[in-house]
Amino acid sequence: MIAGLAAAWLWPWGPGQVQSVPVALTSRAVVASAYGGPEVLRLVDVDPGDPGPGNVLVEVRAAGVNPTDWKGYAGLYGTNPANLPMRLGYEVSGVVSAVGPSVRWLSPGDEIIAWRVSGGYADRIVVSEQVTVRRPTNLDWPAAAGLLLAGATAVHTLSATGTRDGDVVLVHGGSGGVGRMVVQLAVLRGAQVIATASPRHHDDLRDLGATPVAYGDGLLERVHEAARHTGAVTVAIDAVGTDEALDASVAVVADRSRVATIAGFGRAGELGIKALGGGPGADPGTAVREAARAQLAELASDGTLDVRVARTYPLADVAEAHRDGIAGRSAGKLVLVP
């Protein structure tokens, strides 16, 4: 079942033809020209370069938008001017157009998903073959581009908290890109789930197998009421980082080693809970996340795992996409489509 997600994964296809194809193409790419808000984003021409050993050139069909993208140019990870202009985008879906020497598994024309990449907000990008998996045929390009980062983050939260059959998991931000993945994967592990979200998303969460509760004033009382039907909450996973979410989590889970946040880094140490991801002092969970790629693609390939795309945007509207993401107005993934 899902318990094996942290195990080493195997490539599910045979070796492709090794081929080195020099290319001379320009590409549009999004950069942050300064530190600040979405107003610093620019669309510029870049040279994607030729694929070197072990690398492939990808014609990007879609690029996933994630909070870590805007946190970078907002200065949350530092404001070193040497990092400007800053390329953005960690996950893409697309078509391999050329391969470099020593590429074993991919050939031109293969449709793939890639994460973790650098500079994915672009028409074309060179990526390592090792960060790719085949695109499930039932996932369109935007959904494919929204699968791996959120999915791998969800796997990490469940692994770090030891979520298993019989647990009752409180998920904060259950309607967001990561939250929906946590809900689905926790249910697949045999856990019961209580998920916070705006009431307009409650029907969706019920369809995923969760008991929804509204966030806001009185949250803790609503969680206690939900727990009367599910049993006591044993795990809490926070995907929003608010004081409300963190305080409710430690109020209902006795063992703080089973409380994790991917956003509330500032208070994680104070509360004695786990901080996961790319924030200061957080556990990046690199091995667990990378091991999840192939299994996530397999679960998505037969519809077991649902990727909801809330909205797509052209590259030129990247600032609007980020404003929407920062405001938290959308349920599911935001995706750029070159």
C-alpha cells in the first residue's frame, strides 16, 4: 500500500536510445528582477542550452505554481543580490525534444513530468533524466504539472508523523494543493481524516473521504465535535501556517512528535513540533520526497490520486497567478501554460 512510498523506486520503462542532439533555441522564461512582490516578475528571453550528459531538453507544456516560488523572491530565504535575476518554477510537464549523452531511459517525443527542476516557468528547460517520470496518460498537462511537488510534500508529512491505519488525522488547509494530497494519501493508508477548509469546499473533501470543518473562530470546538464521530485526533498536519491551525493542532494531539507543519516555521521550535520542507530549520525530507515520484505517478495513472487544477494562466500572467496564490483564493493547483 502507501507505506512503501519511502522505499527506493524503480523506473517503470526500458532503456531508450542514447542520443545527443545539439540545439540552438531561445526560450521565454519568468525571472524575479528584484526582491519584493509579484510586481518584480518579468518575462525574458533566455537560451535554454544544450542537454549535457544525463540531461534532456523539455518543451514545457505546463508548470506548477507553488508557494515556495514566491517565498524565494519575497526574501524569506534570504536577499542575496547575487541570486538575481532569479529563475522560478520547480515542477513541469512536457515533451522531450532532445537528449544528451548517457541518457538511458528517455528519447525525443517522450511525455514526462519533472521535479525538482530549476527555472520551470519557461517554454523550454534542460533537466536531469533522473528527476523525470512518464506522464500518466489520463492526466492532462496542467494536472501532470501539479502532481509531484504537492504529492511528495504530502508523502513527507505522512512519513514524518508516522501516519498509519487507525490514525485520526487533522489536516489544516485540506482544499489546497498539498492539503488535498494529504487527505487522499492518509485515507489510502487507512486513517480517518478531519480537514479544515472554507465551507464551499466541504463537498469535495467529503468526496475524498474526509470529515470537513470550517476554519475561523470556534475551530477547536468544531474539531472536538468532529472527533466525537472519528475518535481522538492522533496526528495533525498543517499546510497553512496560521496561529489558529498550530494552536488547534497541539491542543488536540497529545504526542507533539506527530504534529507537523510545512508553513509555520516560526513557531515550530517553540511548540516542539516538526517543521518540514524548505523553511529555516526545517527537515527537507529529500530522500523520502524523491522516492515518492514513481509511486505518485502510478497512483495518479489509474485515478486513485486526484489532482485538481483550480486555474491555468499564460506565462505572461504569472504575476496574477502569484497574487491569486498568495491570497489563497483557489482550491487546488495553479498552473502556468506556456
